[in-house]
Amino acid sequence: MSMLSVNNLHVRVGEAEIIRGLSLAVPAGEVHAIMGPNGAGKSTLSYTLAGRGGYEVTGGSATLNGEDLLALEPNERAAKGLFLSFQYPLEIPGVPGLTFIRTALNAQRKARGEAEISAPEFLKLARAEAAKLKIDFDMLKRPLNVGFSGGEKKRMEIFQMAMLSPHFLILDETDSGLDIDALKIVAEGVNALRGPDRAMLVITHYQRLLDYIRPDMVHVLAGGRIVASGGPELALELEAEGYDRFVKAAA
Amino acid sequence: MSLASALATGDVAELPNRRQEDWRWTDLRGALRALPPASPAGEAAAIGSGPFDGLTSDQIVFLNGRAQSETVIAVAEAAARTAALRWVSQTSNTAHGGKVRIVVAAGARLVLLESYEGRGEAYVADAVLEFELGEGASVERVVLAEDAADAISVSTATVALAPHARFAQTVLTSGAKRQRLETQVSHPGGGGELRLDGGYLIGGARHADLTTVVAHQGLDGRTEQLTKGAVAGAARGVFQGRIVVAEGADHTDARMGHHALILSDRAEVDAKPELEIYADDVACAHGNTVGALDEDALFYIRSRGVPEHEARALLTQAFVGEVVDRIEHEGARDAARAWVASHLEALA
Ligand SMILES: Nc1ncnc2c1ncn2[C@@H]1O[C@H](COP(=O)(O)OP(=O)(O)O)[C@@H](O)[C@H]1O
Ligand SMILES: [Mg+2]
């Protein structure tokens, strides 16, 4: 059974139908990439799966481990193991990064009927994960993402991901705004989370990220649906030929 | 006209009403058809604990308007004092008022931890404070106001600042049926420094009015003001901040900010920031914003597993937290932080 299963999904944003009959299955243990031109609906898909308001599902289904994802609140989806690394992470004034993540971690644990993490245990974990991602620990004491560069925000997303240890990861253009060194660090962080009981959807506009996070499958999203699927070689093809062929096919 | 004079004369016509420009959002006359009878003395043994207990044993208590000890809080030249001033209303359906003078001599320091503690219902309470600061004196006043939901409560503080003196204030309130916490400062300039901060967290049908008037009268004065509020339910927050820079009060530096969060459709905020400048070469600015919680930030927090009401509380606490962070006395800051945390539930 697939971990994530999306079937003939239709999503409306305002007046426009953005996702138009999208189907996708990601089995446990696999990493799937979604590539597509700007405006194809990649972020719309990721927001819909995460439960953002204003994204109206008008048809189809999406399940995580067989459970109807679309019936759950965003926080319930997170507690079930879904994590979205935002294309544009938000700034949260007045809330230190560590406070934010501890609040989130404990809320998830509570929802799952688990005990809260103790303060020393949390700090130990945070120090270890920050070191791996080469994040200055003092940065975690500052209000989350406030005044951070694009690259720092992306690194914070991966840090949050490492701390929350989700089962299904959606990375929405995590590579954008990263230089090659940062990209390698982030990719290492992501790869560290790969495992038989996890799965990932890696959304990207460029093939470059996929040199570091090797996908099992590549899908092309254009015009609100998956128009082609293949092995990693499909990403190379896209890099060489561009999206024109697929955009035409979707039209 | 004032609540104090209405209580002294027994004449309801003395109550401030909405036809007065400064009281148009806090209509006491409209809220009180008649003045209730005078409050009883109260039971001093039963006043219970205050929000600053543990920070000082130097406590001045006004119980139902009656001073339990001194009516003048004095700090001698170059001395230092940390005192708790507690206004306890331990009564229902009655009225009372009290007055205290606070005299801080030259070079002296006072930390005044003040609380309004409602222990009854539907009382009418008035408090008058007169601060006099000597040259180079320093006062930090931290106020936590916790009145009953159906009480009418007014506190009016006048502050006579001195050259090179510093007066720093933070007023946090959860409101009442009608509540006004007012501060009037006469600022002589001369290197004097003033900070007037405020915060209101009000829900239900509560009302809170933070009014300040600062008169800059001499060269080289500084004033900074930050008030933040969150209103939920059908609550109403009022902020009136007036800074007058008199002719000749050149080089005055005055900044005023008021920012409010409206957490429900029925809640309301009325704000009137005013700068009147008659001097030259001044640096004065004010900012005023009223808005809702950022939906995108809320979604971001929820997407990390935090339920909606907790996410709202987190953002609201962070919003008001900016005011709390400016409290200088560490123990008072912690008490204020705990006070804010304990009032977020009422806004959910
Ligand atoms: N909040 C919104 N309101 C209206 N249109 C939107 C909104 N968000 C996205 N869109 C539109 O939906 C389409 C897909 O956007 P998006 O999902 O962000 O694409 P991608 O991530 O693939 O670049 C675009 O045409 C975009 O203009
Ligand atoms: Mg996008």
C-alpha cells in the first residue's frame, strides 16, 4: 500500500481550478520528485495536502497510510506524521525558534498520547541536530525566521523537520535560494531522514537538487495534473529539453 | 468632573460622560444610573495573595479605598525601595475611592509593583496616585489590573517628573465593565526620561481604556511609549495617547506606538494617538495599527502540529510580549509574563 495516495484530486483557489485531476502514489521508503514549470500547481498541491485554508477540494481524495488526509485539521495531519517544508517559510515575531519547535513537538506528542519531551532532552536533541545542519545555536534563540536570509530559513525548515521526525515529508522548492554548500548540507539532512518507514515528495524546479537527493521516481506536473512519470533519467531529460513538450501536452 | 468628585459629592452628574471629548469611549455616566452606597471597611485578614507576592514584603494596601497603613509612599534622598501597592476591592455593589502620594526624593529609586485586585462584583472603585520625583530620581511602576467583569474602575495617576529623573511604567490590564487607567505626566525636559507602556488583554464584554497625557515643557526631554492590546469576544479597547510639546521644549524626543489585535468580529478598538508640537527641532513620531492575527503565520504554526487555539495564543502572547520584555525589574517581568499567559485563555 502506498503511504501517500492522491486520486483524481481537484482543487480550486478562489475562482480558478488549479489542480485538475491529479493522481499520485508514493510508497513507504521511496522518494518521489515533482518537477514542473512555474505556476503548474506544485505549491498548491503541497498546501492542499497540508490543509491550508482557501484551498477548496472539489473532487478526488488524498490519504496518508490509508487515512483520509483531507478530513483532518492541519495540526492533526502533522501529528500523523506529515511535514511540509515551505517554499516561503513564515517569520514568527516574538517566538524564539526553540520555543516554537518545542511547542510543536509537544503538541504532536500530546495528540499521539505520548509524554512531553523533557527540557534537557529537548536541548540535547536540538544541539545535536543544529550541529549537523551547521546552524549556530544562538540563532535558535532568536524569533523564528525573523530577519533570516532565504537560505537560513530553508535550513531552519530542515532543522524543524529533523526535530519533529515526520513520516511523510514534502519539500517545496527547498533548493531555491540555497548556494551549493548549503544545498549539500540540506540534502544531507534530508537523506538522513530516509528510511523504510518514511517517504518523501521533493518538489523542485531544477534538476540540481536531485543530484543530491536521489529520487526513486520523477513526475512532471503541468496544468494541474501529472503529465509524465519516470525514473531519475526523466529529470535529466527535462533539464536538457525544458518543460515545453509537457506544457503543450497538458494544454 | 471625575469619578472621585462624583463619589465625594454623591452627584451622578459629576460622572464623566461621552459628551466629553476625553471620555467619549468610556462613558461612566451611561454605565451608572445611580451611585451605589459606600463600601464597608472590608476584612484585612482576608485579602489573600497579590500578583507580586514574594518580590517584596514592603506592602501598602488599600482595602475598599481605605489605606491600611501609610497614605504617602516616601523614598528618602539616594535611598532605594521596592514596594507593592495593592488596591483591593473586597465588596459588591458598593463604591469607594482612595488616594496615595508617592514622593521619591532626589537620586532615590523606587520600584512600585501595583495591583488592582477585584474580589467582589459590581463595585465602583476609584484610585488617585500623585507621583513627585526629585532630580535624578528613578521610578519603575508596573501595574497588573485584575478587576471584576462587572466592575467600574478608574485609576488616575499624575506624575511630576524632574530633570534627569526617569519614570518608567508598564500597565497591563484585563479590563472591567468600564475601566480607565490614566496617566498624566508633566515633563520638564532637562534630560528627564519617560517610558509609558501598556497592554490590554480583554475578552467577553469587557472594556479597558489606557489614556496618557504627556506635557513636554522644557528642553531635552525624552518619552517613549508602546501600548499593545488584544481584544476578543465583544470587548472594547481604548487607547488615547496625547503628547504635547510646548513652545520652547526644543530637542524633545517623543515616540508613541499603539498596536492592537482584534480577535473577533464583535470586538472593537478605538485609538487616538495625538502629537501636538509647538517647539522646534523635535524628533516626534507615532504609529498606530489595528489588525487581525496573520492567517499565514497561523497556518504555518498549525502545520507544525499546534492546534488552532494554541497557535492563536502563541501569536497573541508574542504580540503583547514585546511590552512585557521592556519591564526592567526581572521579578516583575516574570510576574507580568505569567499574568499575560494566564489571560490568554479568556481570549480563545
Ligand atoms: N492564493 C492564490 N490565489 C489565486 N491564485 C493563486 C493562489 N495561489 C496560487 N495561485 C495560482 O495558482 C497557480 C499555481 O500556483 P502554484 O501552486 O504556486 O504554482 P507553482 O508552485 O507550481 O509555481 C498559479 O497560476 C497561481 O497564480
Ligand atoms: Mg511553488
